[in-house]
Amino acid sequence: MSHEPRISAIENPGVLKEVALPKAIASTAVALGGCAFCVQYVLNAQLAWASYLQGFFYALCIGMAGAFFVTVNNVTKSVWSIPFRRMAEGMTAILPWTLFFIVPVVLGAPAIYEWTDHEASHLHGSKAAYLSWGFWAIRIVGCLVIWNVLIGGFRKMSLDQDQHKQSLDTVGKSARYLIVFGFSFTIFSIDLLMSIRPHWFSTMYGVYCFAGMFQAGLCVMVLSTLFLMHFGYFDGS
């Protein structure tokens, strides 16, 4: 016996008002991170750049996890995830900032990646051509631009839905995004992280990075849900 999913009306709790504490924590973390980078740069520039790279990738993964959550549920037409959709979309707000924060990584590549010095890296043939600074920078920035354009489109359609009050047919667009995401995130992970050791490779590295991305994103969603429940934004859902 089958049952049609039933969606009860949920009262809109309105704009989030309890934002002072999260903003204060975020601002403090950014300030401390900037100071720590400057101090470490003076002591050990290479270690400072490595720490920056790790922090950048983690922040990027939070946004990408939110986009993955939304698009997967669009493709599967999941109903249970609707109360959490705005939260996942909010996580993608970090993605436009990645276009700014990637600039130090691109400019500081010689201090991070040994293959930028071709005489020292001993790369040959196609690997030397692939790991050239210009081609590498185009791939890195290109992936970020593509993700921002596609995810920004989903976010805009979702916000327009609040005004037009109609369902969105995003199954096809979400499916195409997931295909692009699967290839581009693997390439991005290899270029940004695995290429630190250009003579080592793994066919599972992209999968490993994806698993960490989604796990971290779910953790953020759980903590955010608990925060919102504490202030009554999920009552009755």
C-alpha cells in the first residue's frame, strides 16, 4: 500500500535575528587567523602558505557541501529536506568569497608547489605540461567561476520561488550540475592538494576529498540546526 507524501503548512519564522553571537565569533576567528598567518609567515613562510591552503579548502568544502545537498535533493525530489534547504543554500554564501581568497594561493604557488621550479621537480612529458603555473591557475580559477555561476543560478531560482509561490523544476539542471561537479571537483582536488607532491598519485584522491567535504558539510548543518532549534526557528517542522 503506497502513501502520497503530505506536506503540512509551516509558518515562516521570519528573518533570523540572533546573529550577533555568530557574527562576533566569525569576525574574531578571521582576525585571529589573519594574525596567525602573518606571524607564521615571518617564522616559516612555507608552513604559513600550507596552513592557508588547508583553511581555504575547508571553507570551500563547506559551501560545496551545501550545493551538493541541495542539488541531490532536487534530483531525487526529496520532500523531507525542504526545511533544511535554506540552510544548505546559506552555506554556499562562502563561494563568491573564494574567488578573492584564491588569489593568494595562485600568487603564492612558488612557495607551496615544488613543480613551479621545473629544474627542481624533474617532471617530464605530459605531467610537466599539465603542472605549469599558467595552465594550473586557469583550471583552478575556472572551476571556481563555473561553480559560482551554476550555484548562483540555483540560489536565484530558489529566492524567486518565494515571490512567485510556485514549484521549481530543477531536476534537469541539478543533474547536469552534479555531472560537472563530479569531474571538476576531482580535478580541483588533485590540482590544489595532491599536486603538492607531484610524484605521488592516487586514483581515489578525489573520492577521499569528496567524502571529507560532505562529512564536514553535514556537521555544519547539524550544528546550525541545533542553533536554530534553540531559538525556535524549527518549532513545528
